[in-house]
Amino acid sequence: MYFEKIDEFENLEMTYISDFSGGYISRNSELFKHIELNKLNQFILEKSVYGTPIFKIGGGGNKLLILSGIHGNELPAQIANLKLINELVNENLSNTLFFIPFAAPKSTMNNERTFNSMDLNRSAHIENSVSNLIVKAAESLKVKFVGDFHSTALNSNPGFEAIFSSKSPSPESFLVANYISKDVGSEIIAFDFAGSSYKGAVEDVFNLRGTPAVTCEVLCPFGNVGRGTVEKSFAQMKSFLSYFGV
Ligand SMILES: [Zn+2]
């Protein structure tokens, strides 16, 4: 994958995962009112019109992916991901960080869970689904670990703040989940084997293919931004990065 350097932002590079998943993030008014309209965020939103952009900051060290928006109506993590890019874009990092703030901008625009009626967290094993393209892109970039950030509503699955992981075949999934859980107080959910309860979750597909991954959930109504939820998701992301010394 060829990353383009961005003149306005010295340390930022970007390319596209797909060119058929774009959307106008600003049309999601609930999300949009929580985004600071600075130059960098405007740039990211403009790029999201044409597909799913992936951004890169830093070089060397561990290659990590911070992913959000797999479910377009789970807003806190998408806002937190933008905040994280803003915070790190001027840092001199000794690791390589990849960010996908909006996995499917069209779904985020519509404030809906699915992309063209497909649940991207049940279709990462399906050839050329958006989430499958994300998996393949991360593999080609030799990403060492993936954090996939979501939110969950009461009475849904899991319905409480949690870190999903599995012990096999990528045991570091469980180790990282433990670390984040202890650090920020989210409950840990650990399966013995990835993908044993349902098929096609991004985290499971990564774990099954040998790239350890976790799914981090904050508690928030779907399609909304609950008080303190962006900060909580942000804390999970920072904890994830701190495991790797970022
Ligand atoms: Zn989700």
C-alpha cells in the first residue's frame, strides 16, 4: 500500500482501504456536534467522502492499528479516534500507528450499525467486505496488534463496558485485554478460542489469522454520545497504546 504524505500535517500520511464506503460524516449531526472543527478534522472528514481512509503517524517500532466505526452508529470511539490522531500528529513517535477512525463513513453518515445491510463485525471473513479489506490491509502493512473500538447499549451484547479477547490461537489478545481491563476498569471477556461464539468479528478474524486483537466496548446508547463516553473510549485507546510503550 502506498501512503501519501500530507503537506499541511507534517507527520501524517494516508491512503484508502476502499473507494465504495465513503460518506458525509457531517450529516451525522449527533456525531458532528462533538467534533472540533479544526483543519485536521476537516481534512479527515473531506477524505472520508471518497471511501475508508487509513492514516499513518510515526515510523519504526511496533505497528499498531486503532480501528473504530465498524458499527457506524457507535459514536464515542469514532470521536475518540479523531481526538487521538489530533493528540499524536505532532508527536515524535518511535512506533508506527495506523488509524481508521471511520471504517465505513457511509454507515457513520447514516448513523446505522450496518453497511449496505451487512454487519461488518460479522463479515470480516467474507472476501472483499469492508472489514475483510481492513484485515487484509493491516496484514499487508504488517500490523502487530489491532484495537477495535466499539460501544454497547444496555440490554445488547455485552451491555456493559468490556474488553473482548481470546486466549487461542493469538494469546497476546488476552494479555492486552487484561492490561487494559486493569488499567481503565473495563470488565474482561476472554474466550478460549477466537470466533467460537459467532463468525466474522474483526477481532476474531485477526486473532484466527495470527494478528492479536481486542475489541473494546464502552457503554453508550446507539446513535448517541453519552456523557463521558468519548473520554472512556479515549482512555481505552491510550491504555492499549501504553501496553506497547506509546
Ligand atoms: Zn459494535
